[in-house]
Amino acid sequence: MAAILLDIKEDDEVIMPSYTFVSTANAFVLRGAKIVFVDIRPDTMNIDETKIEQAITDKTKVIVSVHYAGVACEMDVIMDIALRHDLFVVEDAAQAIMSTYKGKSLGAIGHLGAYSFHETKNITSAGEGGLLIINDERFVERAEVIREKGTNRSLFFRGMVDKYSWVDIGSSYLMNDVSAAYLWGQLEKIDEIQKNRLKSWNLYHESLKNLEKYGYIELPTIPKECTNNAHMFYIKVKDLETRTNLLNCLKDNGINAVFHYVPLHSSVAGEKFSRLNGKDVYTTKESERLVRFPMYYGLEKNIDKIVQNIKKLF
């Protein structure tokens, strides 16, 4: 919906990090855009805001900030770049519900923001589902049309037109009623869910401090101007070999730890639909070191077992 609202067309360029899920790129590729990937910061795994400006061309239309693990990108810098170059900012806040940057909710800073309610997220619609946040009034009316298959049905139900018809492109972006009801129940409990997840996140962090102290791992970085929504707990190990050994060790003990994204610029489709601007200094190297541990409501009783198995390897 964001890509349609921003009138993305063939040969437009969209800047984003390569370290993200494929949906972030696909939304714009489906409109004909060329994706321009830039390197990430090694501390937060977010787009390196200092590398964005050099990737801008006269074809650039959008900057996508992906808030990895629910920790904010450097949004003041990104919004300033967008303002100076007359670009739009879309926040991929799929993992970032309840997170903030300098007191502002993620997803509510750029022109548009997208949340995910997929089954892996903090709150879920029990499958697929999402939310588009519109922070620029220019897009509100058209968004209603696009999500209703390109019709002005919403205006009809409000009595503003006497019949509804096809007025624009669109698709069926409405969540089904059962999923919405499931999500509503989670929204009512969101404070309780967040409190529980943060308890687990902090248990991980406290229990693994010694491994970081002795140089075996690196713990997540939360910049002081950001809050942490406990979407994910990850560590970084020395190298790919160490990660493989750790994942195998945990798997052998019934613990489902995983790595995360394979950088999109190195994928088959990435080579076709994108280009990498500048050097891949950190994206691949840091992605090969990262391990995600289980994180879900009610996890805290299992954390000691997970931690003991991590320590066993080292």
C-alpha cells in the first residue's frame, strides 16, 4: 500500500538496507522500482544513516528505514536527508511496535509506517496481518480506496456518496474478521505481554554478561535515545564457524535458535532487482555472526536451560 500511495513507478529508486526481510524490497520491486542497498551499522544492525546521502540519485524517491529487532534507526538524520532531497520516508516498523525514538513511537515519524502482526511478532493476528500508519494527510483518502480494491466503498458506508465504484488501483488489504478479533484480544493485553517479554529479554542479557566480558560474544546495543520492545534477543559470536557450532549445540539439546536474514543483495533476485551502493563492509560479516534465541510470552522459565547450553559450548 505504501508503494502504491507513493506512486512508485518503473526505474524509480528506493534506498534501504540489504539486511532485511524480502517483503521490504518486494513491495517496491512489484511497482517496477530499482532497490539501492546501503551498508548497515554494526552496533544496531540498522541502515547506516551516514551512507544514505551518497546513494541518492535523480531517480531516488524513497528511503526505507528498517528498525531491526525493534530498535530505532537514526531517524532525525534520515528525516533531515529526506527533507533536503525532497524524498519520502517509509518506516519498516514490522518488529517495532511499542518502541520509541526520542520519545516518538516508531512508525509515526516517517511519512508512512508499517507494522506486522505475523505470528512471530510481539502481538499477532495468529498468522498474516499488518497495519499501515499514515503520518501525511495527503495519503489518507487514497489509502482507504486502495485497501478497498480501488473502490470508494468507505465513502459509501459513511453516506458521502450514493453508490460506490472503481476509482483507482488497489487490492484487498483488509484483515479478515477472525484475525482482527484475535489481534484485538492481544492489543487489550499488550502491556502485560510487553512486561513479560522484557523480563525474558533482561534475563538473557544479565545471564550472558560474563560471556561478553570475556570476549566470547557481543550483546545487543540499545542507543540511549531508543527504547527496547523485546521483540528479539540475539547475540553475535566470533564468526560463521562459531555460529554453526552454537546452533548445532542448541539444536541437539532441543533449543530452536536460528540465524536471521541472508543479505538481499547477495540473493538471486537481489542481483536482478537491486544494486549495492558502496562497499559491503558490515552487512554480510555481521549477519554471519548473529544468532537469535527463542523469544515469546512465558519464556522466562526456560531461559536458564538455554543459557546453560550456550555457556556449555564456550
